[in-house]
Amino acid sequence: MGWHGETLVGFDLETTGTEPQEARIVTAAVVEMRGGDILARREWLADPGVLIPAQASAIHGISTERAAAEGRPAREVADEVASALVGCWKRGVPVVAYNAAFDLTLLAAELRRHGLPSLGERLGAAGDPGEGPGGAATGPVVDPYTIDRAVDRYRRGKRNLEAVCGEYGIVLDGAHEATADARAAVLLACAIAERHGAVAALTPAELHARQVEWYAAWAADFQSFLRRKGSPDAVVDPLWPLREPQRQAVAGAEPVAG
């Protein structure tokens, strides 16, 4: 049995928007699982301190009014979520996040926004290599979005969480609810490993390193595609699982947000 038979922690954010450097956390979940069973979970509702756009509320069901009335201060939520993830990594437990580059970059931006220690600093790294090329100090991370796109590159259809769960036979109840999405990400990661033995055979550290390479290769291909299609200045950030602060989402790319 490979890494997918061991303890994994699912992580998901629901947010105010799709630009990770600007959007704010609305809800968060960290779900510890093994063998398909939930062992422990933590959930947060934050008051992001800004208006939640109607289109975001329509997706995750949290209004500005509810967040303000029931949510905890965003600074506290960001701090606790970061501490929970770092605690997993320090125990050697991989964190599973669907489109990790979005959720981890957004969390990193929230930590900077509130003057809190970064993920790399919490991990005891010198400086903050968690925000450097490949996010070497932040991990191991398992991203079913990045893995599926690499191992089944030519499959037609959407690559959002619901669509890929359908491909692998994972029932996703309550899509765009943080706990449901975090749980589904773990089940999906395990299903991908079951179908693709080469993925299952890697150690978490090896899989993390391969995902850095796979994401960079996809970014280069997508950037070339956008430039051929009339966006000559398009830039697709190649960093995974955590992007540098100054990097921005590419114009024309369709983010897969939490």
C-alpha cells in the first residue's frame, strides 16, 4: 500500500473571489482521513472584512451579512488554518488540496495581509522558501487537479472538482462547501493513485517534486497556447504549490477557485 493508504489531510477554502492575491477567506476546512474515513476535522467561518460578491455567495452560500454576524476575525482564522496545515506537515502528513496553487497562495496572501508568520516561517525554514520556486519548504502537498491533468492529459471535458470526481466515481455531496470539498479531494487523490500505479508508487516527497514539474510544464504549454490565440503578452505562473506575492493570475486563464 502506498501513500494513499496512509493518513491524509484534506484542505479547502471558500472565498470572496477567484484572484488568490486579492480574494479573502470565507470558510475553511481541514479534514484528517484514512481509508476513506474522517478521523478529525476543523471548520472555520471568517468575517473577511469586505463585501462578499453575490456571485461568490451564490456558489458557497455565505452572505456578507452572515459572515459579519457569525464569522470570526479573518486574522484569527488565517492564523489557525496555517497552524493546522503546518502541524500536519511537521507530523509528516501530506496535505491534499484540489488546485493547491489557488488555496495555498490565497492563504499566504492572507497571512501577509494580517502581518502573520508565513507558512515557511512556521515550518522553521530560513527566510521563506515556502514562497520560492516550487514551494520546497511547504509540503508535501498532493493536488489531484495537477496530477490528473498530467496522467490523463488528453481526456476531454472539464477539470473542476465535480467533473473529475465524476470521472473517478467519487460522490461529491455539497460541492463548494469546504468540508465536503476537502473530503472529496482526499478521496479523489486516493482514486487517482489506485488507477495509476506509477503515482501510487511514489513517496509523498517524490510526488510533490513531480507535481512541481508537471505544473510548470502545463503552465508553459498553456502560456504558448494563449500567445498563439492572440494574447502575445500572456504569462502563466509556473510555480506550484504556492505562488510568489508579486505574481498575478494570467488574463484569459480560467481559475478553479475554492
